[in-house]
Amino acid sequence: MLLVLNIEFREKDMATLTKRGDGQWQAKIRRRGYPAVSRTFSTKAKAERWARIIESEMDDGAFVSRTEAESTTLKEALQRYLNEVTPTKKGSRQEADRVRAWMEHELASSLRL
């Protein structure tokens, strides 16, 4: 059974909260000019709080989509660091060796940032 509630936080802003069958709540925000964002929470209060924060960021023009960051692994972040930052540093050879060693760790491929 799905229960859908529309919560108005401001005159024209609206987040959609959906109660999932497993006792969780999903908040969805769709706003013109921004990508649709959604996230699932264990309580309705947490879903409402997150929706207010995201909509506030959108109102202030400070919203940055976290989709890419949330799907990036530690290994991918280390690779980018190795390519973009390490070459600019004094002692870059030694640092590159350390970063490569971290990249080989089993957690680097599975840990999401």
C-alpha cells in the first residue's frame, strides 16, 4: 500500500512524500530548472527535514546535485586526485606511490563517498 502526501512548505514549493511498504518514507522534489531529486528515510520527520533543506538550497540558488558524489567510489576519487592534484605537489612521486597503494585496498572499490 502506498500513501502519497504533498507537503507545502512555501506558497509554491512542494515536496512529495511517499510511504513505502517497508515502513520507509521517500521524499521527491521536482522543481523547474533543477534535476529531480529523491531520497528514502526511516521516518517521515527525516524525509520532511531533508526536503526543506534541499528546497531551501534551491530557493537560495545554492543547490548542488549530490548524485555524482554519492555514486563515486573512494578509488575513483583517489584516481582523480592522483591525476589532478598530485602532479602539482613537491614530492609528487612519493605521494603517487601512496595514493596507488590506497587504491589497491579492497575498500577503495566498494566504499561510496
